[in-house]
Amino acid sequence: KALAILSGDDAHDLFTRTFNPEFLQRESAARSAHREEASRVLAAAAEKVHSPRLATLAYQVKLDAFTRVKKAIDDMIAQLTAEKEAEIKHKDFCVDEFNTNQLQTEKKEREKQDLIAKIEDLEMSIKTLEEAINTLRSEIAEMQVQLKRAGEDREKQ
């Protein structure tokens, strides 16, 4: 859809109305021509004198425009590679920490379940012991009543 809009007649008309040839880059072309001419002169001199150093210089002059671009690209690649390595280290650290955290969480969950089971067991023991205490108290009370009756029965006899 965007391609249809950009290649339409309206877009073409707008471009032709707003296009200003004054904004074209002429200096680079001139510099490139000067660089090419200098390279040809140096290459001719190198051939005449049979100097490999001069020939190398001729190629360096010819390719000098790309040297800065290549350096910028190489720097960018180095920076991106360093960022990639840092991100990989960070990701590995995060994965390790996540796994460690998950293991600790599972361990604590098991401990929690064990403690809950122990609490329930102890609560059952407390309930059983309270029932036993109440039974023994009632038996003690019953025995005291029987002892008192037995003491009264002896006095009567």
C-alpha cells in the first residue's frame, strides 16, 4: 500500500515540484575526480619508476574515501560484537539465577508442606492428649467420689 502511494502520480508531481537541484552533492564528485586524477598520476609515476611503494600509495589515494567508511563499519561491528557478548553473559546470568531461584522455591515449598504436615500431626497429638487428660480427670474425680463414699461407709460400719 505504501509503495502504491509513493509511486503514484500525486507523489511524483509533488517530488518534481519540490525537487531542488541546488541540494545535490557536487563537492564529493569534484573531490572524487581530484582523487581519481591524483591516483592516475601516482600510478603512472610508479610504473615509470617501477616503484611498488608508489603504486601502493596510488591505490591508497584511490581507496582513501572508503577507508573512513570501512573503519566506521569495523568500529560499529566491534561495538555490536561487544554488546552481543555482554548480552549473552547477562542472559546466561539471568537463566542461572532463575534456575537457582526455582530450585530454592521448590525446596522451600517442600519444607512448607512438611511443616504443615508436622503441625497437623502435633495438633492431633494435642487433641488426643487433651482428651486423655479430660478422661483421667473425670476418672480421678470418680475415684475421689468413690473414696469418699468408701470412707463414709467405713464410718457407718
